[in-house]
Amino acid sequence: MNADRARRAHAIFTAALDWPNSEREARISEACGGDDGLASRVRKLLAASDRGTDFLESPALAGRNSTGAPWPDAVGDYLVVGVLGAGGMATVYEAVQENPNRRVALKVMRAGMSHTDALLRFRLEAETLARLQHPGIAQIYEAGSAMLGQNTPSPFFAMELVKDALTFTEYARRHALPLRRRLEMFASLCDAVLHGHQHGIIHRDLKPANVLVGADGLAKVIDFGIARATEQAPGGASTLTLYNDSRKLIGTLNYMSPEQCLRPEHIDIRADVYALGVMLYELVTDRLPHDLSACSIPEAVRVITSDDAPRASALCHEAAGDLDAIIAKAMSKDPEQRYAGADALAADVRRWLDHLPVEARPASTMDQMRKFVRRNRWLAASIAALALSLVAGTTVATWFAYRASVARDKALQRERDLAVASEFQESLLRDIDVAAMGDQLRSAFKESIRRAVAAAPTASESPESLDAFNRLTDRVNFTALAIRSIRDSVLKRYADSIDSQFAEQPALRSRLQQQLASTFNSLGLHADAEPLVRSALETRRAALGPDHEDTLLSLHSLGALLSTLGRFDEALPILREVYERRARALGPDDVATLRSGTSLGMLHRGRGDLEEAQRILGDVLAAQRRTLGDDASDTLRTLNNMGVVFATQEKYDEAEACWRELVERRRRTLGEDDPSYLSSLGNLGALIQARGRFAEARPMLAQALAADRRRRGDLHADTLVSMAQLASLFQESGELAEAESLWRECLQGRVTTLGAESPATLRTQSALADVLHSRGNDGEALKLLQPALDAQRRLFGDQHPDTIDSLKRMRAIKGSQTHSP
């Protein structure tokens, strides 16, 4: 078909869109003047515009239209090579731009629409795309108008073409993506939608067809044709109705929120959250929650606003529990019950991926557990005993004694029961609150003493004695006692039981070991975590291969743990390997890849390679700000680490800027009682101290240490950091007795927790020697400093910052001895 006939077919097609269905066929025949080939082309274009349940444009998929629809030779400076999609408002072409030479998706408004509000929507879409710059949103290149054979020019805009694209859900199906990879891709989509929300844009038509995934596996949001601003735009653009002149809904019913059906003028970003929830449901189950393709619009609206969808877990057993709850919360019919934004939804999905507690709580958890109890009363009784043991500090071995009863069940039922039991066990380990247990121990201990004194027959056990005893008791850290009790009476026995009880189930054994190692790490018991992580890694590497996500999780855990323990030479090849494997398998901007980059950067900081640490962490931070947002927990963690590196380099202005931003963001998003906020406050206080502003720093450091002692106990690595920060302040402000006491406690704690030759322990030993020298006790100072310096030289070399500090202190002590009378 030549260009003139192509333009004629397109002109008839656009006119036919306005003809009543009852008259359309006759008027097409009349307009085509008996040319059957021309009429056939027009009918195929009309068929392309009516596909599915979409009431707007079809997706701009990168491939020629299967209908063989005609196209103009050129639109402006763009050579048209194919039709990608067509709809009531516009046609999307594949086109070639000569300079620069590239293929683009070219969206051209159809004739006859320039005097309707469609023109305003078209322009708003172009303006919207121009405002959004995000790797997950198709970028606009140019907007303009061109003469296409009619009296008035046709508006168009050229945008990024997603090569070899499939729709979001089709890509997942076609590539048989596992659930974890689907959810990671979904979380990245939420990041792109969040970018739009942060720029005041509600998409209003999110659906798989408007999220394209190319051969590179990166998802791109397209088609902002009915997007609206969250605030009034010039010319009333933000208040465009969701209904056209004939009261037909504009949007896609399958993904439309209840309020978008009923109160379109009042919708907010939670309408997009609902659509994301539907997409998540479809991504997990490969089905829509409600298939409305055969429904009339009134019936569809009734279903959307009134009928509950089947739980996702009914279609996908992997969704049972927290993931089911996440989907249900995102799809709640009441906007107030949904996630407040795409970022909150993405955060919960990532928590699920990281085996962390989620914000959403499944409404059906008790029903699920009740059915489990009815099937396995003895096993349930043992799990209840386990829960009690965690509170009281008793053993969990009873739980495993009843495993023999489960073996009598059918194989499938047995696997389901094990999944429920392990999920319950993990939730218990996640929810250990040692601070609360310490408070309970303190209260119980004091109450016991009070009762004993009240019943005492002698005057020596008087209320005055009780007051003295209480003051002494207040100096005991009951959180630390609770941690030791849990470790010795529960966790160590649990670790011993895993190998014997789950020897024939390596996948479950490695999962339990990994979770238990995480619990040990969270309690500061790093030495206890190492053998569990190594065992989980060995099992997963043998069963799943070196590139499986679970293998890489264990590999990263091992590298990070060794780095925490100061065994940098062992950790370096491990963290390099996991970073390279994740970058290759998941992409350089994947959340897991970036976490590996953060760990690798901090390892270089520990080794004293500060320039390399700054380079790696700077790249990671820029990627996390771009993909996750400024307030994401991973972004803030890297921002903190950048401050650490800057402070170590004595780039105090840069470090203070990082930590002040960090403190403010964590205060706003987490609250002033959150441990992460208090840790940030401690770092900022230490920096302010380093800049000589002792009075400003003191309350920050004291508050951080007090909170860490209560929440984590005296031996946790974070508590010891806070302890060292306050001790350093005492030392620099001349309060040497207080500094000596705190450095001694910190040294003993680090020897116990991290080992005698960890970098942190050796730094503490050197700092204590410096205080002793200042107090005139050079003999003990040398006994501490010489072995610390020898170990630092052996482990790190003479050029490491820690070695240099100890050398300076050694020279100062020996110099003072030389000049003493």
C-alpha cells in the first residue's frame, strides 16, 4: 500500500471511531468507494483499537503490528516503520530518528481530537513525561506537531522505545521468573511510581500493559495519558474528569480502585497503590483478582466496589502469610486501610524478601494456626512450649522431640506443616526483645528482694538496706543477662538440634541456620553466628549452585560477618565475589547488588583504603537515591557509612552534612526512640566532639549509649561503639577518670564479643593506653600499647591509620620518659 492510500486508510479509520456501531460498516464501505483492500485495512485498524478491556491506548510494544495496519511515511523528522498500537485518542508508531540515529515510539494524536479535552490530556501526558526522569519510566525525547494530510497539524511526541518488549506480567510468565525475582521487579516498579508521586503525578491507569519489560529485564512505566497532578495544574489540567462525554469510564476496569469508579474527582496516590496491588496479585498468582472483561460497566463497578477477591494464597501457596497480607492491604477497598504510598508498599515487599517482619499483618493468621493445631496437637503444644521458653529463658529442645509424630503424616501435608512451623519459629526469633526481657528480669528481681526484706525478722534487713541494694541492682545490665540466658539456654541448644533434626531436609536446615545466625548477629553474638552461616552456605552452594539468590545471601552474610570481626583479608574475596555475581545475575542497580556494594565499601574502610571506600560508597549511594529514594533504609544506611568514611578522612564538613541529613531523615521517618536514629545521633555527636564542640556533643553521645545499653545490652557491638564515642569525649575534654573507666569496660566488652585482635579491640587498647599515659601510669600504658601496636603492624602494616595512631602514642610515652627527671 503506497503512502497516499495509507494516509487515506488512517483518515477513514480516525473518522470511523466517531461513527455509531450500527452505521459503521455501511459508512466504511461508502468511504472506501468499493476498494475492498482499503476497507480491510480500516477494519484491522479498528480491531487494533478495540483490543481487550482497555479504553485508552494499547501499549507501545516494540514490534510490528500483527494487523498489518498502514502508517504515514513520516511524522516531522521521524521515518515511520510500523504501528505499535492504536486507540481512541492516538496512534503509536515505531519510527526512526535520523539525528541522533535511534528508534523511538512516536505517539501521534488522531485527527479531529484537537478541539476536545483529549488535546489537553495529550499535552499533559507530554508535560508529565518531561518532568519525570527515572530509569523505570520511559523517557520523552521531543514533542511537536506535524501536517499529516489534514487541515490542522497533529500533535505528537517521541519517546523511548522499549526494545523486544513484553508486558510486565507476560515477561514474568514467558521467562518463568521465580517468585523472588518477580517481587524484586515489582519493588523496582514501585520505585518508579513513587518518583511520579514525588513529582506530583498520579498515573491513574497502571496495569501490566503500561509497564513494559525489554530484553534487558528492566521495567519501564509508559502511557501517562490520563495521569493527573496532585495539585491544580494551569488550565485545570489536574481536574480532568475520569468520564468522557458519553459517561464511559476512562481507565482500565480490571485495575481501577473503588474510589476511581465512584469519586474520581477525589482520588489520590492511593488509587495507584490499589492498581499496584492488583498487579502484584496477578504477578504472584498469574490471575486477575476479578476478571471483568465480560462484564458490563455497571456490573464491573459493582464487583470492584463490593466483591472481595480470593486470597492470593488460594492460588499460590508461596503467598501464604505475610505476602498474602501485603497484597490484601494494597488492594483494600478503603483507601485509609491501604499503604500510604508506593514506597511503603515497596518497603513491605522488600521486608518479605529479607525475611523481616512486615507492616501488613494477615487477617487469617489465627485461622491458619487454628487449623494447624487441630491437625497436629502434639506438635502445636511443643511450639507453644518453645514460645514460652523464649520469654522465660528455658529450652526449645522439646519442640524437636515431637518431630517424630509429624513423620506419620502424608508427605505433602508434612511439608506444609514444616513450612508453617519454620515460619512460626522464624517469627519467634525475629521478635526476641531482649530489652523488654531485661526489664522484666529487673522488675522480677527487685520484687523478689522487696518481698524478702518485708518478711525479714531482723533489723539488718531494713528498708535502708533495700534502698542500698536497689542502687546496686541499678548498676547491673539485665539486658546483657537476658542475652546470655537466651544464648546459653535456648539458641545454642537450638543450633545443636538443627543438624540432627533436619539432616534429611537440607533446604529447611539451611534456612533455619541462616535465620538463627541472623538472630545471633542481631544480639551481637557474632562468633556464634559464623559456623551457622558457613554451614548454610555449604548446603546451599551444593544444592542450588553458586548463583542462586539463597546461596548469594549466605555468601554475603559470611563476608559481612568476617568484616565485622575484623578479618578483612578473609572477607575481601568473599564480598567481591558476591558483588560480581549479583551484578551479573540481577543487574548493577538491584537492591541486593547495592547492599553488597555497601558491605564491600565498608570493608575497604576497615582496611584503611579510604579513597576506594569513598568511591564505592559514593556510587552505591547515588544509585540508591535514584532507584530507592532518599528515605529508603538502604539509602540511609549507605549515607551513614559515607559519613564514617568522610570522618575517618577528617573531611569533617562532608561528614557532618551526611550525618545531619541522616539524623533528620531518620527522626522524621522512624521517630526519636528508634535504635537507628539513636545510632545516627551518636555518630553526629562523635563528629561534633571531633570538631571541639564538647558541650553540644555530650548529651547526644550520652543519650545514644544509654539507649544502646537498655536495648542491646553492654556487649553488643553497637553499644561498644557508643561507649567508645563517649569515652573519647571524656578523654578529649579532660575527664580522664571517667574516660579510663569507660575505655576499660569497652576493651573488656570488645575482647569478649569481637576477639582480642579485632581492629576495634586493638583501637580500644591503644586509646586506653593513651589515657593511662595522660594520668601518669606509663607502665601499664606500655603493657597495653606494645602488644596492640605489634598486632596492628602484623595485621595491617605500618601505613594503616590505626597503626599510625598507635605509633604516635608510643613515641609520646617514650618521649615523656626520656625527658622526665
